Amino acid sequence: MTTDSNKRGSKGDILLEMRNIEIDGFSDERWHDIVKGVDLTLRRGEVMGLIGESGAGKSTLGKAAMGYAQPGCRIKSGTIMFDGMDLMAATENEKRKLWGSRIAYVAQSAAASFNPAHRLVDQTVEATVDHGISDEAAAKKDAVDLYTALQLPDPENIGTRYPHQVSGGQLQRIMTAMAMSPRPDLIIFDEPTTALDVTTQVEVLVAMRDIVEQFNTAAIYITHDLAVVAQMADFIKVLRYGDEVEEAETRLMLSEPKEDYTKTLWSVRSLEKPEDKSDDIALSINNVDAAYGKSVKVLHDVTINIPRGRTVSVVGESGSGKSTTARVITGLLPPMTGNIVFNGEELPAALADRTKDQLRRIQMIYQMADTAMNPKQTVGEIIGRPLEFYHDMRGKQRDDRILELLEMIELDSSFIDRLPSELSGGQKQRICIARALAAEPEIIICDEVTSALDQIVQEGILKLLLRLQKEYGITYLFITHDIAVVTAISDEIVVMFQGKVVEQGLKSEILNPPFPEYTQLLLSSVPEMDPDWLTNLVDQRP
Amino acid sequence: MHPVVSTVLQRLGLGLLTLFMVSIIIFSSIALLPGDFGQQVLGQTALPETVEAFRRELGLDKPAWLRYIDWIAAVLQGDLGTSFSGRASSGADESRSVWELIAPRLSNTLFLASFTALIAVPLSLFLGITAALKRNSIYDRSVNAMTLTTISFPEFFLAYVLIVALAGTFPTLSNVTNDMGLWERIYKIALPSLTMTLVIVAHMMRMTRAALINLLASPYIEMAQLKGASRGRVIIKHALPNAWAPIATVIAFNLAYLVVGVVVVEVVFVYPGIGQLMVDSVSSRDIPVAQGCALIFAATYILLNLLADVIGIVTNPRLLHPR
């Protein structure tokens, strides 16, 4: 502990110093402030964690550390000194000489940030060769070494492939190699693992941490995930609405956060519903095989039982068949074999063959509330539609019911005439919940409904869902990849992997040993709020 | 088989199928033309029996589907038929084969089109790329405004403006003949070529610019900037390789126009191209020639679009290098 807390002073001279940075962004025909006077100091070899929710300005601040303002943004005032050079006064050309040589950037989505038209190794060494740091042959040889250090498979040849030919986790590591190729003094990691599955995230985190340590590179690590940043950073700065909330050494920040806001950042992880067993099965999926088209089979012999008035969470990585299961239940994708039994009766496989009442009883809420609502309709129209369709409500009766529903989702009557574009992310998701409730369903399928939301908003939505379940006895099928959410809301858990059910059981059974191999891998990959978690995990794994 | 090869072959097959369907449309629409060749040639005073005999001689008395089959079977063997013109009521037959009529005209048209393309395509790529590079600058705005101006005028108007302005420098009649040397031909077609260049550059240049600027919002372009690549390098190395598909499509469209859509320019400059031949053959009800021209036009369109498709395929690394 003592050596760690001395880390800041011991690692060297100041590399980057940002003072009173103010950044504006242009939207809706006017300038808004995104970053409001933040200071930032980084020494050589240090890793700073920059955390906050979406809109906190962390990514904008991270790019500003390079003297770069993305299109539609401008650095209004402040000073940025990088190793004695004033980046605010520097010309484009002078900054360009730094970028890709002394300061490197690792973007969130590696899949979108690699040029699809060029081979990976050419992109890895592009900046190094372009800046004349080394010749092409030497840089390519070094790239192979970096690929090896980052534990990429077949490091000799992986560079000759194109971006679409390798996986997301591999791309993210190659992007780290690309950043490291010119041996920069500073790397900006901008949410580098957010788009990855937890099991992949672990490998990428380890690779990035080790290589930064190996070359004693300073880094700014931007993320919204406190548990991730705890593994990577020496100290952490928390941002909110473009202001600094607090900054502290990592262990101190985790054990004794000073500000209330910082405490709420991981409050969702403290939410936990006690599990409740039930044998009254509302809906069951029996031995279902399903495929897209004729060839791509995505579900293999899937059997899931959903008890009435309980929450069953389906967890798994992307591509494990979670959302396909939802599509089978709703009838959007009729299964090849197997059936769906609802209240003891077999449901017609296809949506078109189901009765209106069968449709009414199963409702769905989606991940992207934005795209699940007609942007031209007001909240009243959106919620009113299922009332007319399923319950034939008109006029005052309908309007009264809309108000009731708004009250149920904790919004007031002023929302009735608003358009989706006038709502926040959390409010939009609430409207989608109200729309589902309007049908008076027995089962609501929630497909990653909190994945696009910030932690605090997430917590609000989960609490609302739990309350509605208690009051109206609604059954949830909750699809998610987030284990923290699963712990918070489920009674039972289904683990899926590559289109198969690994296991189903009560929360306490699934989350406690003994584990099947995959569940073990999945659960152990979920980052914990312990700075030694990653180190211990690497030691434990063979 | 490499998936690119199979995709290209598939497109080629589709192209042939399209051409076949187009041949049906051409045949039916020409069959629907009002008036009758026999009546046209023999005049209002001809006896019905004479007209009937003349029609029988040309095969016009057969039912349409039979005539179509005869025609398409001959076309498949490379025979476009014999022109109706050259026959007279006197019975003298000086008619020539359709190919003999079309060939010199087609070669003239292709000559004019290729020469124009040779100037217009590089010019519009250059203007488009530089405009994207200097986006929203005075240069960008003036290039945009100028090309927009030239595309906004009807082409015959542009042609006459050029004649007025450049009549002293270049000939206003482009009456090329077979015995002319290359340079003399080029000198003769300077004005029609310039007119057409002005007409097509705007479209191609704006599309090139738009395709590039559209890509500039991609994360990988920001990545390239943050790797310290210069503006030129970002455009040429990172944006352009991903922009070929839309650019090729618009170029193909304009090249096709150079072959099939230039009849007005041909008329203004009295250029003996295939467009004039087609218009003449339609007005004189010379069915085989009209059909032959239409078929060649259709084939040009299909071939050029096929080419654009192929360029789109081979510049897409996802298709070229499958997983």
C-alpha cells in the first residue's frame, strides 16, 4: 500500500498539464459547454482513470489532451502543456507531428476505427513510418513483437489480414499495438473495452495493462466502468456534467469516496432483490431449435421455464442466442422444432397465427428506446395506441388511463404532449415500459433494456421494474450480458453459450459453486471493484 | 471458386438476362409505333395490294411474336438484319445490312465518347478530391457553383454559347470522315467534346466530393487524423479506397450518357454519330436499324453498370478477402 500511494510522485516529471480547460460543443444551432474548467496533471509513466457517465465530457477532455477537438467542438480556453509544448498555441502541423508519434489514441470501437481497406499491419505501422520514427521493415518486425507481447494468435501473420477477418477482441489488441508502435509518451484509451464481452474484456485489459507497464508509457484511461478503471489506473478522476467531482489515488477512491456522486456511481451494484422460488410456470420454451434463413442455426435444443410473477434472467455473450430466444417467444422467428407453452396451452409458432389476446399477454421492451418509438408521435399517442388496439379505449377513458400509466412509471401529466426527442434516455425507456404496461401483459420480455443507460439511470429503471412486479405480479424475462443487473433483479438465471442453455436455476444456485466450466469463466470475468482483481485472476487462471 | 469470381459471373449472367428482357421491350415498343413502313415508302396513293405485297416481301405480314423470334435468333448469330431503306417502289433493292450502317456511326460515337471521358473523368476526380480536401473553402464553393451552372443549362444552349465564344478557334461543324488523321479528328470534335465535358463533370465531381465527405465522418478517418496523417493522406489513403463503389457508379452512368444521350449535341455540331442514325431510322420507320441502335444502347448501359458493379466488388475487401 505504501509504495502504491507514493506512486504519483515517484514516477517522474510532469508530462501533461491541462489548466482550466473549457470546451464547447455545437448542437441545436448553438454552443453548449461540454467541459467547464477542468485541470489535469499527468506524470511520465502514470495511468490516470477518467470516469463519468455519458455526457460527462470525459472523451472530449481525453481528446483535448492531444490538442484535438472533434468536429463540432472547440476548445474555448485553458492551457494544455505537453512536455513543455503549448498545444493551444501549436499549429495543426505541429500537433500532427505529435499525434501518432508521441501521443497515441485507442478508440472505443476497434471495428469502426480500423480502415476496412488496408491490412492490419500496414495500419499498425502507418504512423511510425509516416513520422520517420523507423523504416517500414523495422516497424513491421517490431509490430510482430508487439502482437506477440499482446498475446495475439499467430503474431507473424495476423497483420496480413484485413480488419473484418479478425475478432473484436483481437482488433482491440491490435489497436493497442498500433498505439504502442511509435513508442509514444502518452496513450489515450477511450473506452477501449466497452464494446467487448466480459470474457474478451479480461484478455484485452491484461494485455493493455502489461504493455503500458512494460514501456513505462503514461496513459489516460477513459471509461464509465469503475471496476475496469480500478484495474488499470494509478489514480482516478471523476467527471460529471463537464466538471471535476473528485480525484484520488485508486485504492483511496474505492475505499473512501468523498463525494456522494462518486458513491452513487456503483450503487446499482448494491441493489439486490431476494430470490423467490415458484413452481407455477407461466411460459415454457421446450426443446426449441431455431435458425435464420435455412443454414445458420442459432438455437440448439433450448428449454427454459419462466415461473409466474418472477424474473428469469438470460445471460450470455453476444451471439449466444439470447435475443433470438426472445424473438422465438414473441413469434417473430418461428422455431424449426420444439414449442412454446403459455398458461398450459401451446402458442402458435408464428406471430400472424396468434390471437389478439395472446399477443396482448406477451409484451416486449427493447434496448434502444430511441429506435423503438416513432419520433413523430407524442408520448400520449405512443401509450394510447395499445389502449385502443387491445382494450378499445377511446376519448376520456383512454386519456385517464394514459395519466394512470404515466403515474405508474413515475412521470407526471406534463409528458403527455412531448415528443421522444424531448426526453432523456431514462425517460424514453420509462415510456417504453408504460407502453408495454398499457397492454396489461402477463409477461414482459426485457431485451438489454438497461444496457444503453448510465448506472444511476439504470438503477432507477430496475427499481421501477421491481416495483411493478410486486404490485401487478408481472413476469419478466430479462435478457442481459451484465451480471450486476442479473444479481439485482433475478429470481432465476439461465446461462446461454453458443445457442445452448448451459444451465438454469435459482440465482443462489447459479451464482455459487459448483459451476459448469463456462459459467465459471463468465462469472470470474466480471470486473470487481478491487484493484487486485485482475492480477489475482491472471494468477488463478492457467 | 473465389467468391469474387462467382459474384462477377453472377452479375454477368444477370446482365445478359436484362439485355434479353430489354430486347423484348425494344421490339414491342417499336412494333407499337404508329404508321407503317410500306405506306411510308410507297406514299398515300399506293394501291392497297401494292402495299400488301411490299409488306409481305419485308416479312411485316407475319405475327409479331414470330417476327421477334426471327429477329432475336438472327441477332444471337451476330446478324442485326437488313435495313428497310434503299428499297423503292420501283423495285430496285439497294438496301444495306444494319451493321454496315451502324458500324461507322458507332465508331464515331465511341471516339467522341472516349475522348470526352479521357478528359472529363480525371478532371472531375481531381476537382472532387480537391474540393473535399478544401471543404467549404472559396475553392470548394466556386468549383461547386461553376459545375452547377454548367449542368443547369440545356446542353444545346451550352453548345451554342461555346460556338459563339470559340468559333474562331475551333470548327463549329464536326463533320468527320474516315480518311481524316487522328489529330484532325480531335480538332474537329473539340467543341462537342467540350460541351459534353461541361455537362457531365458536375455530376461526377459532386458525387466524388459527396462520397469522400460522407466517409470523413467515419471513426477510422478520425483515427487516421489522430495518427498524425496529413489532410491529403487522409483523403487519398484512407477515404478514397472506400469511396470507389459510389464513384464508379456515377462515372458509369455518365459514360453511358456519352454514348446514348448525345443526339442533341450531335445535331448541333452535325456530327455523324449513332444518335442521329437512330432518330432518322425511327422517323423513317426503318425498324431493323432502330432496333439495332436501341439494342446497342441497352448493351452499353448494362455493360458500363456491370463494370461499375465489378469495381465496387473488387474494391470491397470484405468480398475480396473473405474471412
